[in-house]
Amino acid sequence: MVFMQIADVQDEIDHELVSKAQIERKIAQVAAQVSEDYRNKDLVLIAVLKGAVNTMAAFSQALSIPVQMDFMSLSSYGSGTSSSGRITVRQDLSADVRGRHILIVEDIVDSGRTLGWLVQEMQRRGAASVEVFALLEKPSRREVNVAVKYKGYDIPDEFAVGFGLDYNERFRNLDSIAVLKPEVYQGEHA
């Protein structure tokens, strides 16, 4: 599979934060642990569209156990680059989570508001357990304390794109995580 590389958009990228190889290693490591932790359990992976799709695809393929995958579309951003704080459900799950083990697969945890809401919502719906795998976290931006059991990489408070992360729906297909040049987003920051 060929993804877009930094060289393809180098005039818009400042520098790389997490390489393709680092992403692949971390996903394989976490998938091995999750496969062990959830062996013989009814596990449902839930990803929030659109950002977590790349992480969900790579992660689910690295697992050695059968799982069900489901998706939600949530919004707290609108068209800007900073969260409005209000969660809107655009598309709900198709699966009933009652009595099932849920692993939320996230591309990035920023403020934690959306993830905090989602964890509480899965608990409210009667999930047997709810845990989180986040490929990336921005600890300096955290406003809501959410437990992330399976951790990827902490990144600085820079405008990151790639591997699902976007700016105006661009850069999601970049094969690594990189920092966007400030002049590209014209003074906005996320």
C-alpha cells in the first residue's frame, strides 16, 4: 500500500514528528498486548470518523484475535481548528455495546473532551468495559482527564497532520505524522 509521503508535500510540511516505521512498530506492539488482554472476549473496536480510520485499519489488521469494528461520527470542531466543546453525534454505532468489551481506537487525544464524552456514553449504554488506545496524545492541551490504557506517542503542541489527522480534509493520507507550516493554516492553531 502506498501512502502520500512528506516529499510529496514538503513545501507545506515543517518537520516530521513520528515516522511511518515508528507508527508501524507502536501499532504492532499495542496490538500484541490487546490480543493477549482480550483473548476469548467479545471485543468491539470503535473509531471516531474520519481521523481514526487509518489507525483503526492498521491496528485491526495487526490483531491476532477476532473483533467487530464499528464507527461513530462525532464533531466538536465545526470547520475551525479549535474545539467548540459541544459534542454532536453525526452518525451513531450500528452495534449494541451492552455487555460487550469496548476498545476505543483514537488517532489523537487533544483536549480529551470528545473522548471523555465517548467513554461515558459507552458506559451509559452498558458496555462491560471501556478502554482506549490512542496513537498520539498532546498532554499540554488536556482539559479532561481520560484514562488511556494503551498509549502511543506524546507529541508537542504543534499543528500535526498525517495518518488520519487533517487540515481542511487534507493530509489524512500522509504515511507519517508531521507538523504543518504555520503559513499553511494562516495563524490558526490546533
